[in-house]
Amino acid sequence: MCSLNDTVWYFAYGSNMSSAKFTGSRGIVPLDTTRVRIPNWVLTMEIPGMPYSEPSFSSIAPRDPASLEGRADPDVVGIAYFITQDQYRHVIASEGGGTAYQDLALVGELVGRDNIDKRKTGIRVRTLGSAMTRYPPPSPSRRYMDLLKEGSHEAQLPLEYQKYLGGIRVFDPPSSRWRRLGASMFVSLWGPVMIGLEKLTNTNIQADGNAQMWVILVVRFTMRLIWAVHDYLFAPIFGRGDGL
């Protein structure tokens, strides 16, 4: 049996909402689940990925009324998994080991029937927020957004929020031969580098789930280099690979 000190509510708002991803790919079986909203925090797509392929990944950020520009994005809603501390450290490691995300402690509200059946007070959760960002945020791939939509449907999140997820603009691969050539060249050049960075990170994970600091700095520097090559070389010649 796990004591309460050995457990944590982990708030998943991205691809980990999908049980196929969280339980299947990550191999984590939660002790319990519940639906949660984080007041005054919104979903973002500001974690940079691979241009022309997987341009961005999800994160969350405090609501900034000054930057909404007339949009009314809802509070982020997701699934809270009741897991062990060891499992949470595995989540951190599997999400880049601190290269792109950082650990956050927040207070959420239970959603819908969960609020009636379990408790009416706030729920303390741990989650991962942005440690490396790209602005303006690129569009996510259709594959990635399908994971979010499938996870939200599986978890029976509020229909309004599911509709919001369905309205997020996705990156469509280039259709012209010239742009496809540029995309293929870029991915062929930087894809092996990304694979190498992932291997470097995975072999240098510490006990807390984070990679060693020198690895984190190398990964972040390389990601900035990748996007600089996109911005100043490939985008002017072949067109943008971030959906903007």
C-alpha cells in the first residue's frame, strides 16, 4: 500500500489525457482519476518541436488578459491521475527530463460529476509547465491534436472544452513539390539530431526525473539553433514550417 506522502495528483492536459499514451506508451497505471479545471490558467502550444513535422507541443500558462487580443480561451481542463511519486518522476523523465518542461504545483477544481461525487474543495495537483517556449506559438500537428481530442473525449471532458480543442488550428504539411522538398531536407537534416538529443537526455536522467543541467542546456541551445535555421534560411526559401 502507498501512503499519502508517496502519492500525488498529476494533472494531464495534453497527449497524456489519452490512456493509450499514458498507460500504453508510458506504462503508468494510475490509482485513481478525476477531471480537473485549473482556474485562470489556459492551454498553450508554446513548446517548440520540429518545424515541418511536429512544430509545437502543449503547455499551460497563467491567463494574461493583456495578451488575449479579444480571444476568450477557457480555463484549461484535463485529467488528474492519482499516482505514486516514482511514477510522477517517470512522467518528468518521459517528458524531456526538464529540457522543455518544469514542475508546477497548482490548485484545481473538480469538474462536473466528479465535483459532486468526490469533494467540493480544491484539489492540489502537480503538473508540467513551460521551461522552453516559442513565440508566437507554432501550430501543433494534426497527429498531436488528435491525441488531445481523443483523450478529452475518452475522459468525457465538458463538451464546450472538447469543441475548443477541435477548433485549435493545426499544421498542415506542405502541398507543393518545392515546399515538400524543403520540409524533407529540413527533417532529414535535423531529425537525427533530435533523436540524438533524446538519447542523450534519456541516458542522463537523475533520481528526480530531470536530466543533468549540462544536458538541459545543450538541448535548449540546439532547439534554438534548429529554429534559427528554420526562421532565417528555410522559411524564406521554402515557406514556413510552423503553421503561421
